[in-house]
Amino acid sequence: MEDERINFCLDVLADEKSVFGRQLSSEAEDSYVQAYTSYMLDSGRVDDTLDIVVRSPGGDEWFSCILTDEARESLRQKLDTFCVNTYAERLPSPPVQDGPAPPQMGPTM
């Protein structure tokens, strides 16, 4: 956890051709795909970008995509399930926001 966020590094376990349009990982080339995102503690939401890296002996290639609100919520639910299954804990809930502060009253005469 850093800067009020929990960072996740996720292995991509999907059909890469259907998701990315081509096969990115390869055992023969010792390359693999990982995705990175963050859970924002103050809002209880997943960051609006998903960063994807293709790691290979020749170097890393980075891609970013903007997530829709629906994709962010779906990913938040999956990350929460991951945390429950792995650590037996849920993602932290955002802090409770108090209502607006009452107006400051000055001295009356």
C-alpha cells in the first residue's frame, strides 16, 4: 500500500488473441503479460486506468487503457474476491464522510 492506494499486479489469464488482437505471451520467447491497477482507499474505487505490460527478454512494452465505470466496478468486485480468497479479508471500505460542517457563527450582539 502506498499513497492511500493498494496496488495490484495481475497475471493475464485470458485468451490474448480475443482481448488484445494477437498473442502477446510465449513460452518459447520467455514473454508474458501482466496488468497493473490500484484500489483507491479514499474513494473505494479502482483507478480509472489499467496498465498492461508485455515482459520479454528484449524489454518491456507498456499499454494503458481507460476503464469505464462498469469495468471499474467489475474489477473492484473481482479484486475483493481475490483478497477474500487469498487473505481472508475484504478490500477496505472508504472512510465514512461526515456531513457538511455546521456554519461557523460569529459573536452576536
